[in-house]
Amino acid sequence: MSNNPLQRSQSAIASAFSKPVSPTFGLARRTPPAKVLLVDNDTHYKIKLVRLLERFDVTRVMYDELNTVEPDSFDLVILSGGGIIDDEGRRRSLKRFTHLYESQLRLIESATVPLIGICLGAQLIGHFYGADLRRKYRIRRKGVFPIVAIKRNRYMNFQNEMKVFQSNRWTMSQLPDELDCLAASDGGVEIMKHRDKPLFGLQFHPERRAEKNHGAEIFFRIADEVLKDQARARRAAKSKLKKS
């Protein structure tokens, strides 16, 4: 049975534009900082994404350099937005050129650490599990748009509506059983989570913070939760090892 977030009423989505934007939420700094692996898919917002992650110990690798690192040695993996660019400067879509993204799809399948996909990164997670991925916009949709909670959730601070920065042509509208849609827009899925694993997808760009929106706030709430859970699990494993 599939999830269809587009059944949410258009009036509820439109009303989000009238809501004030709250101050950006900040993740408490850790000492030492969490180790984050950033997989760069030739994102348009490279500098902004690095700045978003400045409180972490970030290792950035290009999409074709994944074999040079051990993802499981990090606390968190982030798959950026963007799209692989060929020698002629053209972006290669996930749906038509899936083979170019195979290393990231294998990472999604085998990852033992939390993973957050941003825009294209979210689509990679959805594609791996069989989500319905479509090119909805001929011209890139770009700007601040409202999203609506399909399920009230802590990542949106239990609010019904928020605003995020979008820059995309492709969208997801149908999710498989493994993935839960937590929030959607009139374009499709905006926040999704794996039912059993710490895998999250954000269709929007939390690194775009100059335009007033809630994207970074949502991102940091997710990162805060998965990093705390990861730390607790590792402490429990160490304690069990000592006792044995």
C-alpha cells in the first residue's frame, strides 16, 4: 500500500504563506564535533551547504570518490542536492542515468550510520526503495514554498505548516511501505523517513538560509536526534563489550 501526500488540501498548503517565520533553530555544538561525511553531487549550493555544516567535522567527497572513504566510520552521512554533470556540462538525471549513482545507492542499502538526503539525495533514497519519481517542472521551481505536516512531527516542532526553499524539477508523489511521508507540498513529498532505519530525505534545501524559511531548523532537529541516538547506541555497545 502506497502513501499519497498529494491528497492534502490545497487550501491548507496555501495558508502556510500567511504564517510568520520563527527564528532559525540551532543544534548544540558537540565536543568533539560530530564527524560528517558530505557526498557532493555537484550541488549548486556547495558553499552554503558547507556553511550549514560548519559546526561539524566535515569530510567532503565528490560522488565519484566514495570508494576513497569508509562511510561507517562517520557519525552522519549527507547526500547533497545537485546532479552529476557530464563532459558537455549537462546534468544527468537520476532516472535516466541511474548507473552514475550506483555507489550512493549501495551506500543507502548498506549504511550503518544515519543518513540525510537533500533534494537529489532524498530522491536517491526514494528511488532505491521504489518511490514514484517524476519530472514535474519543465523549468526549475525555485523559491520559498509552504509545506504541510502529513503527520505531526517533532522535526517541524509539531507545527502544521512551515516554509522551505525549493530548487527542483523532479518530485516524489508515491512512497513505498518502507518510507513514511512526514510533510508534503503541492509538488509532492518534502520530508520522508525510513520506518526502521535512521534514513531521512528532505526534498528542499536547508542550506539556503538567506531567504527566511524553516529548512535549517528542520534539518538540525533531524541531525540532533540521529546523532544523539547514534551516541547512545555506541555507549551501550561499549558497555556491553566491557561486561562481556
